[in-house]
Amino acid sequence: MAQQSGQVVGIGPEALTVGLDDVEHTTSQLEEATQTLRAFLQHVQQAAEARQQWAAEKAAEIAQDYLDEG
């Protein structure tokens, strides 16, 4: 509680309920954002792995072409 001009100012149950609703809504939004970011990170990781696999296959193909020519 805060004191203002000799009077005590408090928070009523309605304000507390609204505050808790805001916290719940914000928490829900954060959970959704976290899920979205995790899905995006998984996609990026899969893309990086696919790129690495492609690069390894391409290197093996180039090496084989070189050996075949030699």
C-alpha cells in the first residue's frame, strides 16, 4: 500500500483480478511465442542438416568424378 496525503491507497479485489488476468494473458502469449520459436529453430536446424548432407554428397560426387577422370 502507498500513502498519499495522509490517506492510505490500496488495491481492491477488482484491480487485483484484472492484474491477474493480464498476467495470465501475457503468460499465454509468451508460451505461444516460445512454441513458435522452438518450431522455427527446429526448421532451421533441419535445413542446416539437409544442407550439410547435400554438401557431403556433392563433395563425394566431385571426388568420384575426379577419380574417374584420373
